[in-house]
Amino acid sequence: MENIYPECQKCSTGVLVPLSDYGRDGATIQYKAWVCTNPDCGFNIRIDNGEISIGRNIGKSAK
């Protein structure tokens, strides 16, 4: 089955792909963020502590 991802509404070049993470207790958080595949765009939408943030700057993790 092929995955079909939504087109980025900001740049119309990339697609939004889901990213997952782990919570404080080690539980999986599926689809915590959606990020544009176009590196020049950088659009992202994510959930942090139950709040939705859009377009937050993304960079390399210190971990």
C-alpha cells in the first residue's frame, strides 16, 4: 500500500510527512508533528504538551 501525504499549503512543492516521538514516560506519541519535505520551506505543525504550534523554527537537536 502506497502512502499518500498531503501537499504543503505553504510552498506547494513539498508534502507533509508525519513524525512520531516518545513521551516523558517512554510512551509512543504517533504523529506528534507534520513537517514539509521541502528543506527551503520549513513549514511544520506540532503538538507540545497538548498545545498546537505552527511554523516554529526547527533545527538540529542537542541530543
